[in-house]
Amino acid sequence: MKKSIHILLIDDDENLCRVLDHQLKEEGFNVKSALKGREGLAHFEKGRFDVVITDLAMPDLGGMEILREIRSKDNQTIVILITAYGTVENAVEACNMGADDYITKPFGIEQLRFVIEKALRFRELERENVSLKVQLGDRWGLETFVGQSVGLQEVYRLIQKVAPTDTTVLIQGESGTGKELVARAVHALSERKGHPFVPVDCAAIPETLIESELFGHIKGAFTGALKDRRGKFELAEGGSLFLDEIGDLKEELQAKLLRTLQERQIEKVGSDHSLPINVRIIAATNRDLALAVQKSSFRQDLYYRLAVLVIQIPPLRDRREDITELVDHFIKKYAKERKITIEKDVYRILMGYDWPGNVRELENVVERAIVLADGHIIRGRDIQEHQMRRPFQDTFREDQTLEAIEKKAIVDALRNANGNQSQAARNLGIPRHVLLYRLKKWGIG
């Protein structure tokens, strides 16, 4: 496969360029090199390249200018910047302009290969994502799915895999991450899409009514039952039943739901007859159900019935790279015809906040900022409201290097995962071997 990957390497450091050219060819890539920016652009104009790797600082034409030229003609070619400076400001500016990734000097061929292969995998997932959005259109409000982060790409992949099946799905994620949106996407891409999608908020229905809401009741089953009533299972016949906040379901209802899933039949309240059902179950929760099972607050047998396939939606704080795209989207949504610009400081503030309310909270902040903005400019003061009081401290100091930020993120991820390296790598969205490489590099045991 690597032989079919064409790389354009541009670096005015002759020794480095020669070494990288040789090493990349040894890795199996097809490589073309240039020692000057303008020479590299000329090669780009004439050839077809999958990846362009260019130094940031060169005398005749720098990496930023090369990036601008490439992006003005082509959005598909992967562009990776090499920099010796490694500041957040340079990296953020490059990414905002369309760079796919960056790597700081000094680096080894193993690091560069990883960056290249990660970008290639990401681009392939991006193509699959485009295909998914074309199929779904805007029907289900896919603005919540704006973004190309690794965590969100995994959500897209799982939706595409599970949707055509009748497999029971468990969606886990914090409030505001878009669990119902994922459920609707699974239904919309399934063969059941022409049948009802029925959502039920298990936490919002009073305990005394939820059994009747789910399974229905017959006339006289209890005081106030003046006529037969169809429950949500019957209303979803042939389609999908979305059980939101399933973790809040009481133990008695958990047992009855388990029987329903096993037997594919329901029994109305007050009735001694069973009715067959043809319904796909999609459940969601913001609780850790595996932990609830350990604490005996959720039935283990029901958990395994529900968690045939689990889709974990990452919180916004774990996919900060999507914030810029989300903000742009919400500005288009709420500003209508107004031309809105954003001060540079705004993105720094947004990136430094941990977003306990996730995408829903970000949307609220952007909508309010548009209302509060003087004229057509959103400034820092327009978004620093009292509820944004939990900053992700020290993450984006302007004088901090990328390596320092990366090191802190990994240390925090390990702490949050109680030292479990595999879990920390999953939370960071990187392969475990990359985490181990970084730990060894920094001498972190």
C-alpha cells in the first residue's frame, strides 16, 4: 500500500531533507524532495501527491505560504508541517488554515511515520463520514456531529456498522453529547427507517406510570384506566424504541424489560395475555452501567442484553479540535445574514474551558455571544459568562510548548484512568504503542 502513497518533502535543510527522503523510501513510500518552497510548489503543480511534508520556516517561501497555496487548490492532499519552534500559536494557526498535523524538531522516522499513517487513516475515515452525512442529510439535526476528531470518527464508524443489523445498541455519553441523535442516525440508516422511531425518557416519567407507558394497559387495570391504552412498544412496532436514561429504570421494570427482550413479547398492565413485538431496542445512559452492575444497582443480565454493541460518545473536552468547526457552524446557524467575525482571544477561551454541558452548552454560548456582540465582532467579554467557571487550567498558555501540553494531557489521562495505560490511550484517541513511546521518552513510569 505504501508504494501507492506519494509524498512531497520540502525542507531547506539539505542534510535533513536527504535523510528523511532516504528513510521514507526505506519505509516504502514514494518520495519526491525539494530544497526550496517554490521548487516544491512547482512539483506539486505538476504531480499528484497524497501527502506534503514541509518545513515551516524557509527563506524563499515558508510552510504557511505553501499551505495557503495548496489549500486554495486542493482540500484532499494531507499537509504536515515541520517546525523547530513548536509553540501553540504556530500550531493553532496552521490547523486553522487547514494543516492536517505538525511535528516538532528533533524527531525520528518512527514519529514521522506515525503522523503520516494517522493522517492517512483519518482522511479515509473522513471520506466515510462524508458518505454517512450524504445518506442522512440534515434530517436529524446533524449539527451535533460537526467535527472530524478521532473519537467522533469512531462514532460514525460504529453507526455505519451496526445500523443495517437488528443488534441492540447501548449509547453512552454525558448529557449534551447527542445520544438521541446517534440513536436516530442508527434508525435512519436501518431497514426500519420507514417505521416509527419512538423515544422514551425513562428518567422523566413518574415511577407509577412508566410500566404503563412502556407496555400499555387494559381498561380497569388501575384507578384512572378508563380505556385500553397502547404502550411505547406497540407504538414502535416494526421500528425502533429508544430508551433514554435506561440507567434510571427501577429494578422491577428492569426485570420486566429483560423478559421482553428475551421473549420478544409484552404483557400489558392488568392483562394475562402476551403480545408478540417486532421492535429494535436502542438504549442510552449518562451513567457507567458496568459500574452500576458492580454496585448491584443495575441487573447484570439486562446489561449484557443491552450492551451487545456499545457506542461511546466522547465529551467535548476530549475533542477540543472540533470546537472551531462547531463555532463556525453555530454562527452560520444563528447569525443568519449577519457577517460575524471572532477575535483571536475567543478561541483561546473556548479551548481552555472544560464544557461540562458539552456541545449543547457550546451552542448556547455561541448563540448568546451573537446576541451580545457589538456590531459584527464577538469578543472575549461576550463569552466569559458566570457559568464558564471551570477552566481546563494551564492547557493553553500562550508561552507553553506543544510538548508540555502533550505531556500534561497524557499525565492527566493516566490519572483519570487510574494508571490503566490502555484506557488512557483510548481516552486520548491514540494507539497504546504511541502512549508507551511518549512515556519512555519522558521517563514517566
